[in-house]
Amino acid sequence: MMVLATCALAATPTMAAQNDWNRNQQQQQQRPPQQRQQDQRQIQQHQQIQQNQRYDWRKYQPGRYPPQWNTYRPTFNPAPYHGNVQATNRYRIQRYVGPRGWAYRRWVYGQYLPAIYWTRNYWLGSYWQFGLFNPPYGYVWVRYYDDALLVSVESGHIIRVVYGIFYY
């Protein structure tokens, strides 16, 4: 009986994450088509503004406000970026080496990624090579096993997840 209870407890986080993902997918699909189109337009407009204004994040210290944070932050609306999507294309990349003692977990938008996973070692500096859009100011693409996560550099808040984009 004890073994059965332990197995059930071990499976719960994965099942909970899957339920969160399913609920988020349903919420995305229940939104009116006009709202989804408006979200896509907002993302495209934001990308056009940022196209030639990529910020050089090499000097940035994670967990702190980036330079010019107050200039960009008040007008930023993360809602158009929210989503958990399956990658349409997959890219071959070197094997992922995660932090010691940590195991894979399926993240969904709205959750907070532990700081150990969004250090510079895991940032995708060449995200455009993988078909990922320009991140909004204050956010970076982070590789997490086979997935790409759009994460706040200040808090680790996840606003978008692309599942299965990488393989090795």
C-alpha cells in the first residue's frame, strides 16, 4: 500500500502540469478569433519595433532590473505572448546539460522558472535561428531540455513555452 501511495505522489506533479497545460490550451482556444488575431497583430507590431533594437544582454546581471526598465515596462502587455505551443519545426542541437540534482518538469506559462535554469548558460542568444520571435524587452528565450521558454530576466516568470523544439 505504501508503494502505491508513493507512486501516486510521484506522478502528481506531472499530471498537474499536464492539466495546467490542457486548461491553458482550452482557454486559448475559447478566446474569440478576433481576440486571437488582435494578439497576433500586437506581437507583430512589437516585433517590428524591436527588429533593429536588440538589447545587448551580455553585461546584464540576472535577477536585477535591466537598464531602461521603466521606459519599456509600463506599456508592456504580456497577454499576447501567453501560450503553450508545440513546435512546428524541430532543430538539432547539442545535448542539454541541466543543473545537477534537477529533473525534467513540463513548465507552462504563468509559472516561475527557478533561477538556476535561467542563468546565462541556458539563454538562447541566437533564438532567431530556431524560428523564435524577438523577445520583448526584459525577457529572454531560455533552453530547457527540448523546450524553449520565454522568461522574464528579473523574476523567471514564464510567458510562453514552445515544446519539443530541440532534439539531439
